[in-house]
Amino acid sequence: MSLSLALQKSRDIPILARRKRLIETWEHLTKAEYAQYRPVTNWSNIELLLPSPVSELSDSTRFSNLIPVQRDYVLLLAFLQRGSLPIELAFPTKIVFSKFPFSELPNFHYFDELYDRYYSSFYPMDSEKQIMKAKNKIQLLRTVVCLWFAGYALNDGLGGNKVITSSVLEKSSKTAKSHRSSLTILGKMLVKEADSKIEAKPLLKFNEAEKNLWASAGIFPAQTSFEESLHNFAFTYLVGRVNGAITEDHFNAEGILLFRYGKKTISQNYWKSVVKYVRYFAICAKSLGINNLNEVSISNVYNDLISQLKGQVDKSLFRVALRLWLKWLIRTTSVNYNIERIMPSPKRVLSKNHGRVFSMSKSYILVQSLLNDQNSLINENDIMDYRYRRGCLLILATAARPQEILNLLQEAKFKDSHGEYWIRFHKTKTIRNQSGGKSFEWVHQVSVKSDAVRWFDELLHFAPSEPLHFPIESGGDDLTELRIFATKHNDGPIQKGFYNFLGRIQRKLFPDLTKPYFTPHNLRALHLTYRRIMGDNDLLMERQAGHSHPSSKKPYTQTMSSEEVGKFADIFKKGVWGDTQHETSVDDQSFLADKDVNLDEITKVSSKFMVTQTKLEEILKLTQKVMEAAPLKFQGKVIETERELTGVAVGGYTHNCNAHVLLNCGHTPGHCRACDYYSPDEGTEDAHRVEVFREMLHYYFCIDAEKEFKSTGHRKMVFQKAEDIKERLGLTESKLWVDKFGMKPIEAKKLHALLWKKAKRYFREESKINPKPSTDQILQYMNSGEMT
């Protein structure tokens, strides 16, 4: 809706406030006006408020002391913009939508069009799902309603007392924490409108952001010669090297030029890493009260700060930064400071130039988890999990650096004349674009197979439709282009996140580790290590990794001596079981279990993996072969039991699934009922009660069966884990009954408790007679407590 049409529509509502920002002109409703929205029988309670000015009624203390009918009157005044609530009161107040005809107001017609216009770009996975679109809209509408009751319209000409601005959104975010996400999305939508009052946040230059940190620490503006020297070094000399190559003139004591050095350009990231430690140095000098610049004072500050830093990396980077400053200081002041005396070089034993040795088992588990399209550790319905997973796989496939993957453009994939696919990079760590006629040039390319092509195409499926600028200070290319990676709402580039994503997965895969075993950069090393083992020549590996110097690949590929690497190559050629000296015969009953093997420890890991119908069939075949190979070893309760558990369907989609088309979660119906993307048909409450009852009954069958086995490992291998079923059913209480069928939480809790009670009673009294009751029998039992 255009603003002119919205303004005309607002004039069609005769009792809507016309004048803005004039609190003294706000008027109470007449009895006839009130009767248009509320029962006139309530007017006697409203008359008590008429002597008070409208502005006084929205005072938090006065408002809280009003009776419900009177509070509703104040909200009605705010709805008609004859008053307004303070932001601190508008957001916590519970507003019932049905009491107010929002469809009559142009502000909400404008919101409907705004939401429809930008929804697909902010929610790419749900753009075609009307149920999810309506659900997300309700959350955003609540925020717009609260702002309207506070007197703020989305734009001029929409009937509000005031208009939403960036400062209003910022203030609201601090007040209403539960609305922060919606306020952020609303701001991002409004900033796209040409006539909006919302201003896009300006990007601070890299040196301005750092200068603000110096100011907040009290070391800018400089107050001493010590601080002034550090500031000039950081913001004059080093900034000059970021902007371009410079020359350094070196003079003798008489001022005669001795020689001139050319200094190459440094990156903004390098500048930030150096200046950060220079800032630490300046803060430490200020805390020690040191003002004069001399060798003793510099040494005192160095010794104090180096003792505070933890970790070899921090200390090494600090020494590099301080050495750069001292060399600049010596050249510009002609004072011959003894750098070695100020900061003696650390004496350490140099280790071999080998890289990190990776655990092959952990590598296999992690890579298989990333490759698994049905991995329960990764939520493929979450757009960021979806992107991070495929980004990690592209690192594995291309040996590119994480930041190079994040900079990928939508046109990076291409097919050559031989039918081979390539992924092209326009920015790498060692090769940067030179200024030219085009905005960028392809500086590196990697051949990829069909799986990497599929991952790239899947990223492209939900890629942003508008060009995004990736600032260089955040590791970007300083270009505005169409990209395959973006933030959750496709409004900016991803600057980081791979590390947290991998860390979250590894905490579940390897719970005993205190910190992640693999970093995103380690995935690049895994690729190159594998290629070294397979015997690829050095030149090919250097091209794949984009290394500018042959020695750069050593930390990635030479994780041990070349002789040891050669042994792995032999194993790959012969096969893992190629050296078996003796073939074990099944008939000689030599298939014996290791007495030291703890079955519970083995199943601790295996129980984390999801069960699908295909996997279950393979496990049953394998179990049968093992039992046939050693019948005496596996005799006992596992074979002798006549227990038959009720079947639970596993895997596949339901017609009620609203997940995106590329997802194949493979979960059970129990998982579906607790999933945000499950949408049950109307009138199917009884059918779902029956299914929940069956799963509860299945839980008691599992509990009873587990009692017959002494080994926890046997129980986990043969049956579904009862505790997992119970946990899944616990989610059903809120996710299904409350979120899907709209029950009140108290009613859902009572229903869930009743189903548990009925299922337990049925198992105790009827399960042996009829272990698999029909739907009609279950409904009759739940209603009457008897079976026919």
C-alpha cells in the first residue's frame, strides 16, 4: 500500500486521532464511540476515568491499579492513537488480538505488504510453506502491535502519533528481550524501504573501531609522550601501510640519508592483530603510571605485561608487535634502544617441522557424521546448520581455507569443455585481486567431483537473491556480489561460525574431550594429509591448496616422517586385512570374544547413531551371521526369549511434514510429533491420542524386556532405549498438544498424565491377552477403561 493511499484510508476512520505529538489534545471517547468497540454496559466503569487526562492513565502505577475493564479502555485509546503506552509498559502488556480490529488500520495493511514483500528473502527455507509463514508472521505482528500501542507507526502517513526510528528499535530491544529477534527482523525489513526512517548501520572503518577502543580505555587522546608515540605508530605509520606500499628513509646522526627501504602493503587483519597488542601495552603503561619514554620504562612495561599474557601464541604475537614499534621508534627518533636488552629472545628447543597428528578414528567419525544426510546431531531445518555443514564438506572437498569458502560467489562453479566441474576462488590468503577493469578476477580454481557439486547446488538453492557487501576488515573481499553464504535472514555475509558448529557436533560425538578436537582449518589439513598418503605429487598438492611456497604444505601433510607416511600408503594399496596370516574357520569355534572388551563401552558410542529401517535390517543380518558363527557363545536369554515387542514405524516422510524439500531426516513418528515442522490435520486429536498411547505401551514393553537381560550392552543392542522413548514422549506434551492442537498447558499436562496412567494399567492388565490393540479398542479403553 502506498503512503498516499494509507493516509486516505486513515481519514476514513472518524474517531482515529489526527494530530501527532500533541498530548494535550488527546480526548476521551464518547459513549457512542465506545459502543462501537465494546459493550455499552461497561460504560459506568469507564465514566470514572473521564475526569483524568488521557496521558495520566498510561502511567505505569496508575495503569496497574485499574480494573481489567478500565485497562482495556486505556488500550482502546492507544489503539485509536488517542493515547499511548510507554515502551516499558506496552511490551509486557498482554494484548488479545481479537478485541481490536487491526484490519481497519492502514498501519497493519502496510505491515501485511511489507511482510509479503520480504518474507522469501528472510526465510528462504520456508518461503513456500504457508503454515510456517503464518506462524512467523504472528510473532512479528505481536511486536508491531506493541509498538503501535506505544504510539509508533511503521512509516509516515499511517495514523500513528510517531514513527518508528532506529533509536526506538534500539530502546525497545533493551526493554523487551523476548521481542529482540522480531525487532531485528522488522528493522531489517524497514531499512529496505526507500522512505523508511530506519537507517542502516554505518560500517566503521577498521581504524575508527580500534580508535574507539583506545578512547574507552582512556589512552586517546594521548596525554603522555609514551601514549603519543604508540598512537602515532598505530594510526599514522601502520595505517599508511594498509592504504598502500610506503618507503622508509634511514638517516645517520648528521641527517644524511643512508638507505631507503620499500615496505609492502599489510592487510587490515594484520594491522588489527598488531595494534591490539600495542593497545594492551599502552593500557599497561597507564596503569603503572609511566609517562616518560626511555629504555627502562619500556622494559618495565614489557616485563609486567608479558607476565600477564597466557599462552605461547599471545606472547609471541605481543613480541612481534612490540619489536615493530621499537624498530619504528629507533628510526624516527634516532635513539638507539637496545631491543635485545628490553625484550630478550626466549630460549626454547625447536621441534621438528611436522604438523599435527590426527586420530584416524576420530577423523572417520567426524567426516561420516558430516556426510550423513540423516544425522540427528545436525538440524537440517535450521538454515545455519544447513549452510555450515555443506561449508565444512566443501573445505574437505577442496582443501580451501574456511574464509575462502565463506567468500565464495554464486558464479564460482563452472563446467569445462571436458565435462569436469571446477570451483573458482576470487580471494585467497596468498593471492589477492589486483585493481583492473573488472570488479574481481578468478585467482584460484579446484577440480571437484559430483558430491561437491551437489553441496554447492544445495547451498545455491537457498542463497540470497540480493548482492551482499563483505567488508575487508571482517575477512571479506570488499565487494558487493551474489554469494552462497549469508546470515540467517540473508541480509549479510557470514563472518564466522564454522568453529562453533564443529565444536557443538564434537561435544556430542566425543563427550570426553574438554575442547573441540578438530577446527575448521583442520578439515583442510585432513584433505591434504589423505592426498599425501595416496601419493599425490608435491606440485599437484600445492596447486590444490593454493600454497605460494613449497614449504607451506609441511604442517598439513608431514604429520610424521616420510617413512611412516609410506607405511600408510602401503596399507591403502594392500587393504586393511591384506596382511592376515591365518584365516579363521567358523567350524573350529575359534570366534571368541575378548574377555577385556567392555560391551557397555562399545554400545555407548553406537547408541548415539540413529536407527532407520535399512540400518536395522543390516544389523539383524549381521547379528544372525555372528550367532551362526558361534552358537554356543551367544546362547541364553537373547535367543531363548519369546518376547515380541510391538513394532514402531521408522523413517520416511509424512504428508504433514513442512520441512524443506532437501531434508531427509529419517526420524520416527515420535520425532515428527515433537518437531516444529510437523502439522497435524484438523480433527485428528483422537488419532494422535491413540499413537501416543501405543508409544507409551511400547515403552512399558521395553522396560519389561530389559529386566530379563543382565548386560546393559545387550539391552541397548536389541531394544530401543526406554529412556529415549520417554524423553521423546515428554516433548510431545508441549510440542503436540499445546503447539499443534492449541490446548492450554494445564489441559495438555492432565491429558498426558492420563495417557500414561491408562497405558500403564493396560500393560499390567491386558497386554498379555492383546499385545497389539486396534485403534477402536484403544479409544474404547481410554474412554471406559475396559476392553471388548
